[in-house]
Amino acid sequence: MSQESVIKLQIATQEKIGKFNSLRAREVQPGEFWDVVAVTAADESQRAAYELQVRQKVDRKELPLGPHYKVFCDPPGPKIGNGGSTLYALQQLNDIYGKALERLRVLLIHAGGFSQRLPSASALGKIFTAVPLGDPLYQMLELKLASYVDFPSRMRPGVLVTCADDVELYSTGGDESVRFDQPGFTALAHPSSLSVGTTHGVFVLDSDEKSGDSEVESVSCLRFLHKPSIAEMRGSGAVRDSRGGCLSLSDAEFVYTDSTYYVDFGTAKSLLGLLEELGPLDCEVDAYGDFLQALGPRATVDYASNTANVAKEEGSLVGVRQKIFHLLKGTPLSVVLLNNSKFYHIGTTSEYLFHLARDGALRTELGLLPSAFSVDANESSGRCVMHSVLDPACSVGAGSVVEYSRLGAGASVGAGSVVSGCWVRAGLSVPAGVLAHSLCVTRGRRAAFVTAIFGIEDDLKRAAEAPSGLAELKLCGVSLPACLSRWGLSEGELRFSGDAPACSLWNACLFPLCSDQQSSFSLSLEMLQAALSGSAFTVPKGTALVSMRECLMWKNLEEMLKFRGGLYEDITRSKRDNQSS
């Protein structure tokens, strides 16, 4: 990316952030902002967690006032994917607003799921992940709203569909702007390398239409490919030759990949009809692959039977896809080419660390801070501290993130680690390359605390059969049998929560249940240090060990937010004292 492109992107992004900041805490005018901001949740428990946090944001005047902020949860039963969530959210919007929905501009953010790849966001949600920006501190919700702050005034009534764990940055030149005023679907497209195209959606554009000469161009799309191979991209005509111009990519060849899309109201009504035809969903529907592949004049129904990219194939999936195709066939697909743009995914712990604490690109473009809304005497770059209180005599290693935590005197965090929601006693040392996350749970009508500690590269989803496959599961690089041996436990004593026969780090009961937050962190840290060093450690008699899965089932949201509230008061008091001194 040329220096000129970077500067344009940086300036455009800062303008959007400035505009959003000017809307925070004030009543917005009709057409100035979204009429409805809707967030989807996986279940009733997650919906309650999201609603509580949104309500607190509104009460603290951290969001624009006037829009309706809604949280919709998926129905109980099988997973239905973000496509299914889209359909059910449209149904609930229609139930609430009726005919008035025809006049509304709706932002729909998919934030369901339990964030097993970023477990520090599991309890309170990916959309509420902290971002080191703004005062009050941004979370992903505010960053999304800032990124799209120009859209509502330039779109007809309809729905903009996006996800909670990605960020799209773009610039427009001169009088150009992103507009959503065409019928059917309108998708944003970003120039990307062919390798990136294999993990995203790829647009096949008409080769006669120009592209790359302007920062923003609106074109029609012939076909949409979902996670295609490079051979498929070439065979379909999706690969384009770079001619320089305004492209933010320097590769000789590139493709346009997807991110966010808009659906006009008429098409949204058609999708509502689809839900009535399908009845209760019993399979996962993809809001990108299953909807967009049905669009464009070259779309064929062949994709319906291709389940290569499906995590879990249900018997009804092919039939559901076929119905989607026949309902949407002939619906226009327009594409807005954002030729000077960046797409960032922040859905995994590694990505979160990379973009917030290691790599300079996103930090430069967004103006991210090394220390945001914190009591932190050492605001050195190369690490990230957010909404935390750090004793002056503690240290945080390079490439690490500390959020919503307290660190006592002499406490240290090794390089490349995440400390989230923790109360770290004086003198304790967090190893490098780990994620430590404290949660409050309710057991026996009382609040209790659990600190889950994983390696940054641990695969929490990987399943193994017990007891033969336990050695395949590794916590911070140490096999579970070895961990148990060092903790004085037998393999037979290890419990796995849930009904599924497969075992994983997610449902392995490895973390001690304690009466207070500090003890929870200290005990989990002692167990980890014994596992890493090979030394013996005896888990205190009578200590219950629980899994991350159980923590989410029993989570005590009010206590977790109360801890954050205490940090908020201390940080605000410290800032006030510094200003008066």
C-alpha cells in the first residue's frame, strides 16, 4: 500500500471517528444516524447479557441517543448460522415495527456464538470487545458505528448486514461516496490477494466495466463465489490485473472480496417470505455463502450441493439452499468497489494481539493508543492497556494486552499474553504467550470466581475421544495427562462437561472454583506454572474444577460488570485528580 493511500485512509478514518464522537451522548436527527441498531445473540442468556451492556452504554450516554437499540436471539434448538439469524431478526423487526419498517434504516450486527477462538470475549460478547480508542473507551460496537457513520444518510430504507469481529476502513476521493440506493443487494468489495480470496467471498465482475481508477466505484456483479480455490477464481473470471490507479493493493493480480452488504426493503420482505416457507430452521444457513451465491445473472444452483466449507452438514441443508436460490434468483447484486480500503478480522486471540499490540497498520489508521482509559504510569508503545488499573511498579511485556484488570505492585505480564478481567496480586508473574481470563459465576446462590488460562495458540475446539485421545489435547503445549500428573490428579478424575462424547479444552474441567477473584487468579496461575515447569502441585482438597463451557452456563454478568464499574470509578477519580493537580 503506497504512503499516499495510507495517509488518505488515515485521514478518512479519523474524520469518521470524529463525526461519530460528535454524535455520542446527543439526540440525533432523523436521517442523521441509524433508526435501528440490532445485534443478534445465540440464545436467551446471551441476549440478556447484550441488552444489559447496551442499556448501560445508553445510560452513560456513550452512544448516540434516539435510535432504537435492539438485541434479538436465535430460537432454541439447532444452530441456524448468521443467515438464519438474519431471517429471524427480520421477522422480529417486522413484528415490532410492522408497516413502519418500510421507512427505517437498520444496522444488523451478527454477534452470536461463544467466541471459542477469543475466549476473553465469550461471557460478555465479541461486540463488546475493548478497543484502545475514545473517551469513553470504545468497544467493537462503537467502532462499527463509527466505521459506518456516513451510511445512513446515503441509503434507502433497508438493512445493512455485518459481523461483530471485523473492521472495514476505506477512503473516498473528492465527491465520491458509498451509496446504497440500488434495488436488491449491494455489497462492499475490497481488493485482496488471491490467497485471501480462498477464505472469503469473491465477486465476479463484468470485465467490460472499469475498476481501480477511482477510490469508489459502483458496478454490477455477475456471480459470487464462496471461499473458492485459485483455479475457480481464474476459471470464473474473478481474477483481475492490477493497473495501479487507486488500488490499495500492490499485487499484480487481485480479486475483490466481501465484507458487509445492504438489502433493500423489498428484498428484505422476500426474505421474510422465505422464513415462512422454510418453517423452523434445523440447519446452519450462511448469510454470505447461501444468500449471495444465489445472486447475479451467472448464478447457478450447483452451490447448493457443495458442502465442502460447511462445519457440520445437516440433512436439510441442500434443500434449504435450493429454496433460497429459487427465491432470490434474478435479484440484482450491485457491488461498491472500495479500491482504497482495508479489511481486518479480529475474531481470534492471535488476531486481537497482532492488531492491537504488535502490528502498526491498524493502530496508525485508527489512532489506537498504547494505554486507553487506564491508570497506567508506563504508557510505552508495543503493548496495549485498556480500562485497567496498574500499580506503577508492575510491568507489561511487549505485544501483550491487558483489559478490565487490576495489577498489583511488582506484578508482571510476559510478552504476547492477554490478561482480561483479572485481579493480579502483587508480585505475581504471568508467563509469556498465555490468555488469562477471570469470570464470575453463580453457584449455590453465591458468587464464585474462575480464572481460565489457555495458551494463545491452544485449539479450544479440537475434539478427542477420552481416555485414549487425551494426550492429543494440550494446554499451553503440555498434554492433559502430563498436566494432571503434575497436579496430583489421575486421568479418571478429569471431568468433561456437556453431553457430547468428544472431549476438548473447552469442556475440560481444569480451572478451580474460588470464593474471591484474587484467589481464583493465583490458584489457576500456580497450576499453570506447575504444568509448564514440570514441578508438583497439589490442588487444595475440596476444590471444584470447572470448564469454560460451565462458566458460560453459570456466568454472573452483574458481578463482572460491577468489577468493571469499580475500575471505571477509580480511573475517573485518578483522571480528575491529575487534572486538578
